[in-house]
Amino acid sequence: MHYISISLYRKMIDQALSEGLSKEMLRANSFPVDGLGDIQAVPAEQFFGLHEYLDDTLGPGFAARVGQAMKIDDYGVLGLSWRTCSWAGEIFDRSERYFRLLSDTYLFKVERGPERSQIYLYREPLRRGIGLSNEATFSAAVVVLRAMTETGISPVSVSFQHGPPMVLDSHRAAFKCPVLFNQPYNILTYRTEDLETRTAKADASINAFLMERVAEETDGLELHAHKIVADVEYLIQDALPSGIPSISDLGKHMGMSARTLTRRLSEHGFTFRDLVQKNQQRIATELLRQSDSSVAEVAFQTGFSEQSAFNRAFKRWTGVSPLEYRKSGSL
């Protein structure tokens, strides 16, 4: 049985409710709206059926509108990895390899040219709901690329295999380019230089970590306790020069809630606070022993905004002040 991620199904429900459709209408037509957090995916046929029902009920262009409502976070850990791509078009390379985290009904292929690049979506519209889902997919891709680059880049053209709706207002608003129907393939075309735009939040270290997470989830692997701790410590170390990170922020980077991350650490005898302090102490002692950085600089590198607070914390950890530690050459 083919599947679609519950996050994509939930987004359609939320958009329908925002456009005035009642939960009672959805339930009356056998579309569940409650308890969605308890399941990971829905049958693809049910998903496509919902597309058809909402297009009939809320009017042409609903698929394009729901695509415009998508946020990067709606794509889970795959979406998180998109945020740290180096260049915009890199998301399609990842979608080719990892989109089965969201569904096994998609197949992407990217063909790059010197001036134009084409993103193929190989999913034939064997029923109307599939064609509508293809519209939502391309519409969402446009939103994601704009969010990643923090620019208004738009495609050059969009082509769909299925026939056109009676009204194209939502499609024109979403794509801002010619939208073609009854074409041989589903293709989203961009200027190559636009897809090579540097992303706004490119981060090589966080990106490498997230790609490992994506690969693990794709292969159906669970993170072991020691791996989680190592990843948390890595992210803490990376964040400390900008201040002490929150567990919520780290949880977002790892594709899980703060509550889940707290529980996973607690199950194996760790707390987030302890890991922060452990890494602050380790980094501070290493810098005091092995560098000529001032105490103020060491305080900054370990997440303290004031040297006095760092001095108190360091003495609590080691029993001596930072200067005394450095003079003694303590190990």
C-alpha cells in the first residue's frame, strides 16, 4: 500500500478549515480530522481522495493554495536539512534520494542546463487527485525556495500532465509564471542561476549532522543513546560562542521536540543542563591550558555574556578561579 506522510494530510485539513470548511463536513465524507498525531502516514488513495473532495468543495486552485501554505518545518527532518543547504537547488537533489520519508509515490529528477534547469516529477495523474497533489507539490517547492533564499525567485514555467481547471487565479498567484497543462511531463523550470542562489542559512556543520539524521530515518534506523548524546554535545559546542542554546533549539535541529529529546536523554541518565555544563567546563579548561585567549574571550567562547558569571561557574566546577587554573597549569 502506498503512503503519504500525515504532516501533508494534516496541512490539507488545516487549509480547508482556514477556508471555512467545517470538521463535520470532513467527518461526514469519511475524512478523519481528529487524533492525527497518533499516526505517521495515511494511505495514498485516501490522500488523493481528499484532494479531489476539497477541490470540488472549495473551488479550483485549492491544491496550489495549500502548497503556498506549506512551511519548511512541515517536512520534518528532511525540511530541517533543507534550511542548511548551501544553494537553493540542492533541495531537489535531496528530494531525489530522501523524499520517501514523506511518501513512496514521488520520483524527482533534476536536469541542469547552462541557462535553464528542469525539475521533473514522475507521477502520472492516473486519477484527478494525483494531478492535484502534483500541483500542491510544485506550489510548495516555490514557497520553500523563496524561504531558503529569502528572495522572491519564481520559476520560468510550470507544466502539468493533467488538464486545466476552469479558473487559474490561484495558480497564477502561486507560480507567477506561465502554467501549462496537458503536457508530456510534470516539470518545474527555473533559471539555473536562481537555483544556484546561496541560501540564507547555509551551515556546513549543522547540514552534515542533519543529512546523517535524514539518511538514518530513511533507512529506518533508530538513534542509539550514545549517538544522541554525542550529537547533542556537538550542537552545544557549535552554539556556545553565540550563547547557551535552549533544548528547544537543539531539538528542532535534531528533528524532535524538546520534550522528546529530554526524555531520550533521561532514559539513559543524562540531562541537558549537565551536558551544557560539561561542555562549558571542557572547552574552558582546554582554552585556558592550550591558548593565550584572555579570560574574557574564554568566557565568551563558552556561552557567558559576563566574565564575572564565568568566573563563579568555573570556580564551582574546579575549585579555583580561571587565572589560578591557568597559572597552575592544572590538568
